[in-house]
Amino acid sequence: MGALEEKNSAAKTVSLVMAVTFIGKVLGLYRDRLLAIHYSTGAAANAFFTASRIPRVFFDAVFASAIAACFIPVFSEYLEQKGKKEAFRFAGSFITVIALLTGGLTLAGMAFPQPLVALFADYSDPATTALAVSLTRVMFPTVLFSGAAFSLVGVLQAQDHFTAPALMSAVSNLVIILYFFTLDARLGIFGLAGAYLLGWLLQGVIQVPPLYRLGFRFRPGLDLRSEGMRKVFFLMGPVMVSTWVQPINQAINGRFGSRLYDGAGMSALEYASNLYLVIAGTFILSVTNVIFPKLSRLTAGGREGEFQDTVRQTLRVCLFLVLPMSAGLMAVARPLISLIYGGGEFDAFSTEITAAALSWMALGMVGYAVQNILSRAYFARQQGRVPLIAGGVSIAANLALCQLLTGRFQVAGLALSSAASATVYALLLLLPLQRGGEKILDQAALADLGKMLLAAALMGGCVWKALGLLTSSLPAGKLGELICLGTCGALGVALYFALALLLRVDEARLCVTLVKKTLKRG
């Protein structure tokens, strides 16, 4: 396959994964809207978000790192150097270990939920705390189901199969949406917890058919002394700490949020974070999920030049697209929250505090993108030391800023702390690469980055001004909000692209070239 064909194939794969991921994220937004209009930011929602977050944090902090950052590079190395048979044997041992560990953690979490809830939340209302404890016991099997699902995803992604993993979110969200329309009135918040569990179980089940077609048959094993398992255990320590950043920071922010507005700060942060991840994660995670197995194979094959070029190109394209996303989201946070979540039990106060959280959270989108790309580069090389240090510093920075800013700025202070933490993490990953001579961002890239920042800032200011004019002239209600957001979105895209062309940003000119070639072919 030639270089151009390979680039086109990668672009098609990213586009397909992004489209499927986007569908899942849209369904996730609709799921959250149903949750908001049924439970708003009240005690049941606060307790539910605490209970759902606890098992997710444990899984993300302990096992997601082992699967995403340790298993895939080693499994890719087996495929490159030892063939499918040995790779599948290693995968069987790994999945067995993950199942045993997640099963043990699940039983412990279900047996002792009280201290976990006390660690993650500080509600003034004892009834909310008691409900969170009961829901945590119901939802802790999420850890076991997640371990099984993501282990299978690792086997698929390492072999460049991305569609079934991308469908996971859509399948899970459809189950929950169906629950709201059928059983919520009778079963309430505990039934919702059960629907979430069923959704997670199905995320693993849908991976089985494509794995079967690839010839993978799960055979339990505990070959802990194999070369592959030794490598995984060696990498896990540093990698675990470096991938703790997002889940631990969310837990820290959630605990501080549980002290705000009679606990409603917890729900506001959760709604804002979910919407933020739809907007940022759809693009960023689609790209990183596709390039990570490729980076792992390039490292295993000793193709360092291609590795560095892939990281540079990916980072530049992401920055070109993420900067305007960040500026635009800060400008339109309030009408967007009102459109997505407003109505039913989700009143004006809930809208205001959630919009404040989303607006300041958006400031960290660039850091979120850079840290996701560069951490994958370190992990693909099986290097964990720099991400470990950067992750530890980032968590400490978030905790310090939460303590400093929450009292004065409340939920906005928590969101700003999160954004600053993501930016610190990204910089601490970037600087060693720059100083080490890799020049991930050379002088030309830095100059273009300055131009992108200027274009995004000007665009954000214009969109914010246009929003004020449109809000006063359009009718109230969902239709007015939709027209307003659509107009602001179109204006923002056109203005940013025009400014980027005017400032001679390479990525903007590349887009024009690609469009011209496409039109000629048509």
C-alpha cells in the first residue's frame, strides 16, 4: 500500500470511527437529557452520579491503564514478532488476570460501599449519603463488566478493527434510553442503576462476533511468568499513575462539588463533563484510538521517523480543530446547556450552574487533546516515567486549585481547576519531547499555533457578541435556542476558517487543497 493510499485509508477509518462515536455520544446526550428532566440536580441525581462514578474511577485508575496503555503495545509486539497464535495465548492470560482482579474488586466494593461514598462525596443530607451507598452496592459490578469489555476492545483495536468498539457507547445508551420510556416510572433510580449495568454487559457482548471472525477464542490461562505478562506488570506501575489524572481529578472535583448548592454541584459538574466529552471526546478519542495501535506497531518495527511524523501531524491537526471548539463552547455554553438539558425538573438555577461549569471546563480542551495524544506516544514506546511524574503533578495542581478557588468561584472554580490541571499535564508531557530534540512543535508549528490562537480568540469574541444580539431578537424556547446556536455555529466555523486562511495557517490551506481535489474527482 502506497503512502497516499495508507493516508486515505487512515482518514476513512478515523471518519467512520468518528461518525459511529458521534452517534453514541448524541445518544448519550439524549440519555443525559432524560436523566436531567426526570431527576435534575436533586438528591436522587446527586446520589446516582456519586454511585456511578465510584466504580468508574476505580476501573479507570487501575485497569483501564493496564488495558489501553500496557496490553495493546505488548499485544501488538506479539502480533508483529510472534504471530497470532502466541498473541492470542497472551491475550487469554491477560483477560483471565483482569477478570480475577475486577471480580475481586467488585465483591469488595459491594461489601464495603460506605467508606467509598464518604471518600468521594461530602453531602450535608444523610438521606442522600444513604441513597448513594445503596446505589453504589448495586452499580459496583460495572468494574467487572468494564474489565471484560475493554480487554476485548484491546484485542480488536490492536488488529485495526474499530467499528465494534466504537459502537459500545451507542448500544449502552440505547438500553438506558429505552428504560426511561418503559420502566422508570415504576422502578425509579434503582431501576436506572440496573439499566446502566445491563448496558455495560452488552458492551462486552457485541465485541464477541468480530473477535470470532478474526479467529480469537478465549482460553483462560494464568501464565504470569510469560514475557508478555512480565512486560505488562513492569509497565503498569508508571502507566497507572499517569492515567489516574482524569478519573482522580473528577473524583476530587466531585467531592468539592458535593459541598456546593446542597449537593447540586456534583450533578452540575457531571452534566457539564458529559457534554464536554461529547464535544471534545468525539474527535479527540476517535483520533487517539486509531493512531495508538499504529504508533505501537511503528515502535515494535523500529520505524522511529514515521512514529515522530505521525505524532506531529496528529497534534497539529487536533490543535487546528480543537482551539475553535474551545473558544466557541465558552461563548455558547449557556444556551447549549438550556437546549440540551433544560425542561422538566431541570430549572433555571440548574442551567446557570451547569453552564458556568461547562464554560470554564472548555478552557482546558487544548490541554485535554494534547495530553491524550502525547500520552499515547509515550505508552506506545512503553515509557511510563514522564507520564507518571506529569500525572502526579497534575493531580496535585488540581487539588490545590480546588481548595483555593472553590470558596470564591464555586462551581466555576472547580471547572477552572480541572482545565488548568489538563493544561499542566499536557505541558509536562510536551516539554521533555521538545528538549529531547524531537521537536514535536518546531518553529513553523509554533508560529501556526499562535495564528490559530488568534483566529480562535477573534472568532470566540464575535460569536459571543452575535449571541447577545440574537438572544434578544429570537423567540424564547427550544426553537429560538436551536436557531441561535445553529447561526452562531455556522458563523464561528466560517469566521475561523476565513481568519486561518488570511493568516496563512498550513492546515487551512491543506483543507482548501483537499476540497479542490474532491471537486475535480466529482
